[in-house]
Amino acid sequence: MSDSAATAIAVGPASRVRLHDLTWRPDGEEWIVGRRETRTFVAVPEAGIRVIRLLERGLSVEESQERLLAETGEEVDVADFVRDLIALGFVAEAEGRSPATDPVRPASLAGLRPEHVRFLLNPWLPLLPAALILAALIAFVRHPELMPTYHDLLWSDRGSIVILSGAVVGWSIVLLHELAHLAVARAAGVPGRIGFGTRLQFLVVQTDISGIELAPRRHRLTAYLAGIAVNLGVAATAFLLLTVTAPGSAVRRLLAATVLWALLPLTFQLMMFMRTDVYFVLQDLTGCRDLYGDGRAYARHLTRRLLRREGPAADPSRPLPPAERRAVRVYSAVLVVGTALCLAGLAFYTAPADVRLVVHAVAHLRAAHTGADLADALLTLASLATIHVLWLTTRWRNRRSRRGS
């Protein structure tokens, strides 16, 4: 958001403002305050929360400043603070006018109310997936021969059938994964929005639950880990069903593939050098505000320092508290190494595999003798084209959105 919203309204000593519905929680020596509808939040000192409370009681800018000075002895420029609140979209009305703000993006599944899913925050609920996973582990110890291999994914000679079945089951699991994030966040009063995003070369479905930063830690961690719990639960259920199905049957082959379709995405979640579920858990446990952003800034600083373009004084991690600074510096190394390995995988494995699929599909297209051969080649090409077009359009849209914010 630009600063035009703040400068369009002159804020003076007699100004009174009406704030949007804001939520806040303590975070060390500061407070996290935000507006859940816009998923915008910011860290403010204790004086900032005191000013917000005074403004909510209807005091003017001057009255709030005088009251704060009398109560704490702190001299705060309340008018400037109000301008910052306007720029953040926290002010509903000032000087009888409504500041121009970015439109509120509608939440996904708006009809899902917090009371509908409040049970998801029950502290005993995680025992259910834990028991399911434990049962599957016991079954695996007793029947290790049932563990699926990559051969179970290639259950048909036709690539189109493999791709189509993988897309239907795999994307269904992805949807359940994201719905779990959304439902837990909604139970905590956070709107949430599901959409497409990109992580390096990956096209991902993601759920924006930024407002969960304002919830208690247990609720935050539950929201972050809900999707992983769904994947593990699906894999555990499919494996347990494997133990009671006939060997060699189509149902068993489908269940074996389902175990892999549920487990393989979890390898992506472990790539914490991107903003995955595990990354957000790590960020929360280390107490960092923006582990990814600070880690990337520190990595850039080290690069410029090696090139002798910056000195030690330019270190962006210096102002951070000691514990947070150590976490950021360690994470920056993980970020650089992980990103390099991921891009190397794209160059030496993923891209060549995609090219090979395209070449084979085109060859089959030219030599197609039946309608099934033609459909197989066309579906393979269409699937690959759809994924890459979606990646390009999603990345372009997100970059344009960030430039306009």
C-alpha cells in the first residue's frame, strides 16, 4: 500500500479517528497488532498499544498525547502514529472521511464460521491422527513388504492415465491439505484465502492465513501443522487398508499409489529454505518476525561484502535481538544452499525430464495409429502445458501485486 492514503487526510491535534476492528497480542517487549480482514499486522511498542486504546475511547490526537505523557512520561508524536495507522489500512474514518485503502480480498469459503470448526482447536484432537499414524507404523513393522515403491505410481503403460489418475487423487489430497489450514485458521477467527503461488520452480496451492500471527502460539502451530497432519492421516489410512485388500488387485494398486501421493508432497514441506509449513513452524519457534526476508537480506549482505561493495557496518541483522540474529544467520546459509540445490535439480533433472516427455509425446502424436494413442499424446502435452502456463501466470500476477502494494 502506498502512503497516499495517509497524506490525503490532514491529521492535526484536534483530529479524532475511528479504527477498524483490530486485534493484538504481546510479543516479547512489543505487541503484534493487525486487522484480520486484510491480513495486515505490524509490531508496535507498548506506547503504541496505549495510543490505540486511547484513540478507540474517542480521544483526539492531542488528548491521547497528553494522556500518554501524564501516565508514562513518554513523548509520542501521536499525529505521525495515526498517519502510519492510516497507511496500514487500520483507520476506518478520520476527519469525517474514510481513507482510500486497498480492497479487502474476500475469504475463501466465507460461509464457514468459526463456531463450525471450533472443535479443531481442542488440545486433545491431535491425538486422533497420532493414533492413526501409530497404527500404520505398527502395521508396517508387521508387513514391511507392503511399503509402496515408485513402481506403484506407474501402474499403467499409458502416461496419460498415470498423469490423470495422479492429478485427480494428488490434487484432492492437496485440496484437503489446504482446507485443513483454512479450517483451523477460521476456528481461530482468521479469514484465510486459498490460491495459487510459486516457490522457485514449483507451482503450489497455498492458503494465506497471515492473521494467525495474532492468535496464541498453540493455535498458530496447529494451523501450520494441520496440512501435514492431513497428508500423514491419508497415507496412514491407505496403508492400513492395504493390509486387508487382495494382493495384485486394482484396489491395492490404487491404495499403494495413494500412500505415495500423500507422502511425497511432505518432502517439499521439508524444504524450509522456501516458505513451507515447516518454515513457518521454525519461524515461530525461533521467535523471528520475518526469517525468510531477514535471512535473504543477510545473504545479500555477505555476497556484497565478499565483492567488497559493503562493509561490516552494513550488516542488516545487527539491529535484531541476539537470539533472533543467530537464527537469521544460520537460516541464511540454509537458504543459499537449499536454493542452489533446488535450482540445480531443475537444470539437471526436472527440465530434462519435461523435455523428454514432450519429445516422446510429439513422437507418439506423429505415429499415432489409434484414437487412444492420439488421446494419450495430447493429454500428456496438455497437462505439461497447463502446469507451466499456470506457473508463469501466477508468478507474473503475484509480482505485479507486490509492485502495486
